[in-house]
Amino acid sequence: MAKVILQIAYEIDPDRRKEYLDLAAEMKSHFRDTMKKDYSLFEVKGKKNSFLEQYVCTSMEEYEALEDDLDEKASELINRLEALLKNGRARYTTLVEAE
């Protein structure tokens, strides 16, 4: 089965960086520990306040179920994140492993 990677890239409001970093810690804990997702969060080198979230799924089925698998806490975290985005925009990229 081919792995699927979902990347979500965005910039946050610089004035709310501390609030974002606190939220990011909650997100990492919840997605990794509670939801058992292969989840990572990166800051783009040389581009302060630009971040990339990455989910690695073991199959297309797992990828397609990501949104359906969100629990109430995950939805709340995502809503809080959306309020911190600069220009309210995020860029989504989906990568499918070549076999």
C-alpha cells in the first residue's frame, strides 16, 4: 500500500505567535497521543511564523478518513488555529508514494 502525506502550510499572525505555540503543543499532543496519528509540525527555516503540519497515512483509506476521524477536541483545536492564520489562508498538498 502506498503511503499518503498531507501537508498544510500557513502563516500565523506575528502578534499571536505565543498563543499559536501554546496551541501547537496541544495539537501535537492530541493528534499524536490521543488520536494516534503520525503528525509533525515544522516552522519553515528562514521564514518566521510560517508553519507546515504533516500527516503521514499508511494508506489512501487512512488519508480519506482523516476528516471523518476528527473528535470534538481536534475540531476545537482546528477552529482555534484558523483564528490565528494570517490572511485566514492555508495551502494543502497531498503526496502519494510512488510504487
